Amino acid sequence: MSSLYRPFTKQWLYFNRTFNERVLQMPRVFPDGASENVVIQVSGAGARSGFSAIVANRIPSLDTIEKGQCFPLYLYDEAAQQSDGGLFAAQSDDGPRRRDAITDAGLAHFQSAYPGEAISKEDLFYYIYGILHSPDYRERYADNLSKELPRIPRVRKFDGFRAFSQAGRDLAALHLDYETVAKYPLTIQAKGKLTDADYRVEKMKFAKTRDPDTGKSVNDRSTVIYNSRITLTGIPAAAWDYVVNGKAALDWVMERQAVRVDKASGIVNDANDWATETMGNPRYPLELFQRVVTVSLETLKIVNNLPPLDIREDG
């Protein structure tokens, strides 16, 4: 099955108790590759890269978010077994049973804060994702978030709850569907007419410019040299401000859309193989960069428009 290996980077995963040392609770979250679910992965206690959160609709790596822990929208329980009175019980053909991961008590805790208002468990799930992106929340609870899992407060007014929930939905849509959002219209400077083979990427790098104060050569983050034939220009400075797991989302794209050789084993991890064999599109690495520019800018737009964190005195 495919997995989220790093932010905005998928890889194939062989998920089996024989080959994976610890599968933990993942069989209850993603029992198979076709099971519908969404998880919020947050930084674990002691993460050096600071607090982050990201959603995934497939199994994420432990370090998609450093020391990550996942909180799912659904849980899957083993199907009830049926017995005909014989020696062995027969497994139901219905497959795993899906239920909400948020408990009734958890939902009631939030419903009690807004009498007369309709709140579903899905509303609460996306409220949590919205709150976790609040700059006010991250600043106010920075010390706690560095040592323990986040605690989710109730905001004072239902309008605030609704705003955070809608923001969480909008953020989740961007972060889950990053491969299909609109490509940001970067200027693509090409040497000659390009064929599919010309979109092969080895390692993206920044163009260089001179620092006007020191005269030293520094990275020009408005321009990325994709390969010897293609250069991307016009990258908005703000696009580098969306940081997840310690680095800009675009930095993750540049790092992972490359050809990497493991020194110990000699195994080659070639992003071009994923592009051509899985996606059927040799332009995938370049187009992914464009799409994550869009994701970054739209994420910042949503985050910057979140309401102030006005928390109830009783939490």
C-alpha cells in the first residue's frame, strides 16, 4: 500500500507483521489499503523540530512528523465472529467494522459548551486540526507542546468553534489533496524544446545571488534550478513560510524529489521511478513543486485568518 513517508511525499509500504517490527494500532486505523480514514499526526514529546501537525489518509511514517503520534477520525474493529456450533468459529464476510474514534463523552464535553448547537464528531475532528494550526495556540502552549501531547481547549463562543472547524476542513482538503490542487504559475525557463526525459530530476538546488550587505553568495529562494535544462523562477517569498516538521513544505519537496543513494546498503531511492511507474507522469516532481507552492500560500492564508484564541475559563 502507499504511505505518507514525509510531508507531501508518498512511498510504497510493505505492511505486514512479519516484516514490520511494530505495527502498533495501525491495523485498527488502516486495516488495508482500501479502508477510508483520516488521521491527525502531531509531534511527539521531545521533538527537536518543534510542534507540527499534518493530516494523512494513508499510513504515515513514524517520522512524517518527528516522533509522530496519530489520532484517527475512525477506528476499525474486527468483525464479529459467527459460529455454526462447530469446533471453529467462522469469520464474518463483512470485514472490519468502522466506528468513530472520538468518544461520546468527548463530543458531549464540547456540546455542553454550546447548548442548542449541533456539533458532530467530524466537526470536532476538524476543529482540532484548526486549533492545532492556530499561532495563538502554539505560542501560548509552546512549553506544554514541547513536553506532552496537545490538549484541546473549548473556545468561548460557538462562532469561534465553527470558524476553527471550517478552517480545519479547508486545511485538511489542501493537505490531503496536495497532488491535485492547482499548479502555481511559476515561470519555467527551459533550454530548448523539452521531452519527457528532460524532466528527470537528480537534486534541485537554489540559484545564487549576492547579499547586498555582505557581498557573500547566498541562496536565491525565488529561483530553483530543477536540472541542467529547467529553472523555476518567480517563487513567492511567502511560500517558504509554511513550515511543517521543522522545514518549509517546499524544502521537503526539494529534499525528497531527488535521487538518493543509501551509503550503507547502496540502495537507490529514485523519485523519478515513482513519477513514471506510479504516477505515469515524468513531470510529477516539477508539478509537485508547483502544487506545494499553492498549498503553502493557501495554508498561510487560512492560518492568518483564524480567529483569536478566546478560551472558556472552564477549558
